[in-house]
Amino acid sequence: MTTKPITAVLTPEAASGSRIRGFQIAWGLALCFYFLEYASRSAPAVMIEHLTAAFGTTAIGVSAILGTYYYTYSVTSLIAGAALDRVGAKKAVPIGIFILAVGCLLFSVPTMAAGYAGRLLQGAGSAFAFTGGVYLAARGFSARWLATAIGVTQCVGMLGGSAGQIVVGPWLEHGVGWQTIWHGLSAACLAVGVLLFVITPREPHSQSSASSWASVLNPYLIVFRNPQSYLCGAVAGLLFVPTTVGDMTWGVAFFQRDRMFSYHDAVVTVSLVPLGWVIGCPLVGWLADRLGRRKPVLIGSAIVMLLTAAAVTFSTGHSAAAIGCLLFGIASGAAMIPYSIVKEVNPDEVKGSATGAINFLTFGVTALIGPIFADLLGKGFAGTQNHIAHFRANGLFWIGGIILAIILSMFLLETGHARKPA
């Protein structure tokens, strides 16, 4: 008598559930990637003096090195979106974090050439973090909770941005070498990259079988032919840039030199903006999903940004500035709503490319405004006699951008599930 081996056969429902759980776990790892990406993006703001000495340049020279991050980030966002649609997340996302790991390692070499190369690679690799996180969220969660999932994704990223300042700053004060920090970031990126490659489910029905360049470009032709895509990118960029440039690059310097805060107080104050995002991104995303309306939440949050930016600009004490920065960060979660809108005003088959396109446009705004701000206000520390006026000019610069974002938001289409039928 012979016995046949017993084999477990998964039903289609069980197999589908297993894949969804796999995408949810992979999304969790992508959150770790995004945390590390933001930590590497924000950490240089608290080590300007260390980098100035190591690279043998001025604060403006260091700012130029740091700003190159956004050039490769914006351009590579297009590549990341196309790669996700073409080969899936299992291949694309780990490649991104491995590039980031190499960039962190290179940035620890104390020469300007290595600094530029490291920062360029950091930007290129980081472009896969948020794009990959949104791509995985779209496959692991229902459409009804997409804005919430995107908000949580950005929340974890900004937690990394806060840690890159509020954790790294005290480490430097207590004698931890700035190079050691970059070595640690590189090692952490490698570990997460390996786990992502192992755990992320394969996508047999991805566009990897297509071989022509047209198959890569067609999704972007669809996205960039839609005027709403440009509006989404412009609004997100104008709401994002006060954080990416105003806070994460220049914040410590402005509070230290113009407001005469101690190094510790300046670091704590600017770190409250990304910490506010940790609260604001999921909160604003949840509110937009709950109401089923995108535009009222977007415009309302941007108005709160405007009011709190004005409060920080004209504040006189440390406590008022700190509270204002925290509230500003919470309201800044509004910058994530255009990421939901752009996916909803474009076809489902170009989800990855739509996210890549809005990342390109959003950080293209950062790459454009960053040098303008540095030229107008960043290099004004040495010559200014009125530091209060200099600080207020800094605040008014960002207030002008927020007002423009509010105006442009009015031209966006309402895409929430509770919208009135056309």
C-alpha cells in the first residue's frame, strides 16, 4: 500500500491575501527606507560647521553641496516611477536604497568632490523611497484608505527628518564623529535593502516584458499631458519647500545667528517642524479620506501654515517660535494631499509614473527655489546689521510661496469620493 504525499493547495482567496500581506510588510520596510532617507536629508543641517571645516569651504559652499541632492532627486523620481511600473517594487526599491547607502558612505569622505558625489547619489537613491512606499501602499491597501496610507508614509519619513536633527545634534554635542553618523546610516540602508529584496512579492504581470522605449515613456506622456499633474506638483512643491530648504537646510543657521538661539535651542526648534509632520501627515490624510473631499482640507491646512509661519516670523521668544514651528509642521501635512489627487486624476495603470512625476515636479520646485533663497538671504548673514529684519525677510519669503500655493489649489479638481457628480 502506498501513500501519496499531502500537499497544501492555497485557494485563490488565500493566495491573494498572502500577497496583500506581503505587500503590506514590504510597505513597512519601505517606511524604514523613507525614515533613513529623510534622516540623511536633514542631518547636514546640524553639522554645517563640521562640514565647513571638513570640506574646506564656507557655509554657502556647503549649502551648494547639499542642494545638489534635489537635482538628482527630482530627475531620478521620473526613473523611479517608470522602473516601478516596468519591473515592479521587488527590483526597483532595493536598488534605490543600495544607491543611498553608497551615497552616505561617500559623503563621509572629507573632500568636496566626495561630498558632491555622495550627495548626488543620496538624492538619486532617495527618489525610490517615497515613490516605492506609495506604490506598495497602493497594492497593500484599499483605495478608500490610500490618502491615509500616504499620510502615514510621509509621517514616518518626517520622523526620520526630525531624528536627523534632534538626535544627531546631541550626538555631535557629545562627541560622536560626523563621519561615524554617515557610516551608521549606510549600514542601516544596506540591511533594510536586503530585507526589501527578500520579502517584497514578485509581480508577474508587471510591465517587465515590454521592451520598447515607448513602453517606458507612454505612462509619462499620459501624466504630463494632464494639466492637473502640473498643478499638483506646483502646489506640493510650494508647500514643501519651506521645510526642505527653509527648515532642513537653513533653519539652524537663521535661529542661531539672527535670533541668537543657542545651538541646542536652534536644533530643537527646527526639529519640531518635521516632528509636526509626524502628526500632521496621517491626520490631514485621514481627514481628507473621512470627509471624502481633498480641496477643503488642502486649502484649510495651507491657511493654517500661513498663519503659523507669520507667528514664527514675528515671534520674540524661544517658546513662541517652538510652538509655532510645531503647529506649522502639523499643518504642512497638506503637502501630501496633491500626491493623492495626482493619482486620482490619472489612470490606474500609471500609478508609479504619476508619483514619480509629482516627485519630479515637487522637488524641481525645491531645486529651483533653493539657490534663489541662498542668493537672496542665505549669504546675507555676514553683511546684515539688523538680524531681526533679516530673519523676518526669511519668513516673508516662505509666506509668499504659501499664498501662491493657496491660489493654485483653487484650480485643482476635487477627486474625493464625496465630490458632487459633474
